[in-house]
Amino acid sequence: MENRLLGFHVYSKADIEAFAAIFFDPKATQDRLYAALAPCVDRFKGLTVNERPDFRGQLTNRVTDDQDFSKYFLDWFFDRFRAGLKDPEPG
């Protein structure tokens, strides 16, 4: 499943590592965590309308199934969707 998610090129292992460095920094703020996710959000916005639901479905499955650190990264990333990151209306 992880290879499938990585295949969308929305996030990389380097993104997870950068997020982890902030996550485990005792002086980290929520703003810094969200800033680390910003490039991933931008890449998500670059997916096609057909790729977005597939990515979301894979992300949802991964968040519920995974137990390693990338789960925390994906949990935060998934929360960005619930916090209002929506697909643009077809125009």
C-alpha cells in the first residue's frame, strides 16, 4: 500500500523524515508541522480529478492500517483534508 501512495508523488520518504524532525522537536509548533506538510498539499492539488479520490482512499486505508511513524505523518496529512482542503469545483 505504501508503494501505491508513494506512486502518486504527493509525499516522499524525505517529507516524512522532515516532518519527524519537527514532530520530535520539543520546541516544535503546530504551525511548523503544517508548514512541513505544505509542499505535500501543493503536490496533492496537482493531481488530476480522477487521481484525487484514489489517493484519498489509499490514504484512508493506510492511516487505519499502519503502525510505524509514517502513520503519524499520514494522520496529520489526512487531518489537513478534514480541515478544509477540498477539491476545486469543476469549472
